[in-house]
Amino acid sequence: MNPATEMREALVDAVDSAKGQVAFASAMSTSERPVSQQIVSYWLKRGFLPAELVVRAELITGVSRFRLRPDVFCIPKDLEAIQAA
């Protein structure tokens, strides 16, 4: 599976764990950055979540930041063995 497909599936999992787009939008919203259902729909169509919201999504949904945005939150190849231990 390619990284784009993996990111899309991770985002779908995050939205599903929040019980839908409206609930995910509500959970992701802050006073500084409101999030609407339409924005969530756009993210799903685009296939990834903005990097600045990944940690928030991870804490709210339990979907790993490494799945949501492996292009941003990657583990260097030389440290993968340490993480696996």
C-alpha cells in the first residue's frame, strides 16, 4: 500500500472513531481554529489531515500520528529497530 492510501485510511479511521464527520469536526475545533463538517469532508477527499492538527487528532481518536501523516512524523530508518524493541 502506498503512503497516500495509508494516510487516507488512517484519516477515515480517525473520523470513524469520533463517530462521523460532524463529531470529528466538533472534537477538532478550537476557539482559534473552528473546524466544520465541510472541512473534514474536504480533508477526506484530499486524503490527509493538516500536519498542525495531527497530534490533536491522535489524542482525541487514538489513531497514531505515524499513520495519519507518515510524511511528517516519520521514524528514521536507523532508529526503527529501537522503536520496535
